[in-house]
Amino acid sequence: MELDNISVSSEAKEAAEHLAEAGVTPMYVAVRETGPPDQPSAAGEVVGVIAVADTLKDHARETVAALQRLGLEVILLTGDNRRTAQAIAGQLRVTQVLADVLPDQKAREIARLQEAGKVVAMVGDGINDAPALAQADVGLAIGTGTDVAMEAADLTLITGDPRGIVTAIALSRATTRNIKQNLAAAFIYNVLLIPAAALGFLNPIWAAGAMALSSVSVVGNALRLRRFSPLQLLAP
């Protein structure tokens, strides 16, 4: 409105602030007369305020709570105005908010967090999120979002259910932990038994059995991931 030289009344400003505090995005509606093409348009006036809102996704609150229980720092990064962002953050119980951020600034905010020594996972679904998804250490796109976001992300969640974020992170941690356990088991078998066999302290038959047991234990430990369930993480 200021760029177009349109005055905004105190009543309109008050209405916009009230709407923003309620968690919606206010927009001014203005009317002005237009003159001949060779003359500048006359100054107009605001005649109303309307508001739009993105409602919280189902299970958004429990997803944020589960991520926080996993020890993760949750930050709301949005191009929306600060009042609206703070209202949404209050519903999600998120304490850190970066608002009024343009698409290229989102990527810079991710880079700033990385420079502070943080490993950053970015979750987004829109065209505006693509630069930040590409900049993050791990980009997670919502499957119901835009193709651009899914192309820029490292991982795409098939559905629009945000609980998939918790599943992806928890399963990744469980898989990494499982790999380390398997490596440790294999090293123990080989470090202890190969020298024993080489020095003649271990019968070759027992050595072959130990090798088979090593493989079975590693495979059996890996198969435990089939019973993985994130439901306990989502419980309040």
C-alpha cells in the first residue's frame, strides 16, 4: 500500500493486526481511480481487510512433540508475517520462529544454522521451499507438495501425513545403530577367532561354525528392523 501511495486507516491497521494475532494472513483491499495512460494514477484508499489461513495439518502438533522428544530443535521458517507465524508457533508449541523470510532468504537462514555447527533437516512442500531444501543437510519434501520441492529434496514422504517425518528420522537412527552393532559383532568374531585359528588353537570345523554363526547373528540383528514401529514415539 505504501509503495502505491495508498493510505491505510488506523481502523484497517488495527483489524489487520487483530487478524494476524489470530494466526491468519491479512491482506488490504484498496480502490483507486485510474486516469488517462499518460497520467499517473490517483491515490487510492483501503476499503477493507480480508484474511486467508493455512490450517494446521492433521497430526502436526503430535509430530512436533515427537520430534522434540527425539531431542531435535524445531524451528518454524516461513515467509508469513511475524504475528501470524507466532500464532501458529504457539499452537504447535514451537519457541523459535523465523518469519517474513523470502525464498532465497530461507536458504540463507539454513546456511546460517549450518555455519553455527548445526545439522539441518528442512521440511517443505512448496516452490518457495526448494532453495532451502537443496541447501539443507537433509531435505524432506511432502509428497502432496510441488514437483519442484520433491526434486530439490533428498527424501520425499509419500503421503501428506507429517508423522512420516518422525518415522523417517527414527528409522534412520535405528538403521545406523543396527549397522554399528553388526560391525561390532563381525569385528569381535574376526579379531578373536582368526588369530586363534592361525595359531592352531581352533579346530577348522569350529572356525567354520563360528563364521556361520557370525553371519547368522548379523542377519538376525538386521531383521529386527522389520519390527520397527514409530508409534511409541508419537504417543503423548
